[in-house]
Amino acid sequence: MVDSGLVTFSNANGQQSKGEYAITPTGHDELMNWFRMSNIEEPHQDPFYLKLMLSLELDEVDASRLIVIQRAALYQELHRITEQRQTLDPQNQLAQMLLMDKSAMHLEADLRWLDMIESRLDEVQRQPAPKPAMRPRGRPPSQNA
């Protein structure tokens, strides 16, 4: 961030690992822009979905078993988060509780999605695998041409 001009670093005591960072006006502008932007995660980059779809193409991988394994992992994580949330004090740790609620809701949604996938897995397996769009290979054309 120093190289980008977003912060400055001052090292008054001469120790390389100790020092103080300060935000620059450019960094402050970037920070304010970041606050104005929404944050939506990319749902199309789910590693489990990729694993599941690839398993449909391989005879030696059981897609139903992958769903069972994923469901067990999601339930374990949901249990862990629920137990951790119960130890928090709503008078002093409400922000942490809200974050844990969000995590639990995401896990519950993933569990419902697994139920849906499992109920339609035979139908998906009967359909032809999607073919990726072919992209040109090699270097892109020169801008000067």
C-alpha cells in the first residue's frame, strides 16, 4: 500500500519491524470509495460445485458420496459455530454474534442446496455435460496493428 501511495510509513526509532503507518489523502479517498461499494461474493466459484460436476464425469467417483461428505462437514461447522456463538455475551459481543449468525445462515443455505442437488442428481447425470466456450489461444492481437 506504501508503493501505491495509499499509506506512508515512518520509522522514527530505526528498527525495520517497528514503525507507524498513516493514511494518505489518496488512501482516504480509496477507503471512502470502498465504503460506498457493495460487497457480493462470487457464487459461481464454489469449489464443492466444481468437485461435484467433475465427479459426474468420472466413473470411479461417487457423486452421492461427495454430497454425504459435504453435508457432514457443513453440519460439523454449523455445530461448531452454534456452540461458539452460545458462549458470547450479547451485552458486549453483539457484533461477533451477528457475524456468527451470518455464518450459520450461509451454512444452512448450503445444506438446503445440498438437499436440492441430491434430489435432482439423477436428472443432472442424465443431461449432457456442458461444454466450455473455446477461447482463442496465444497472444492477444497487438494494439498497434
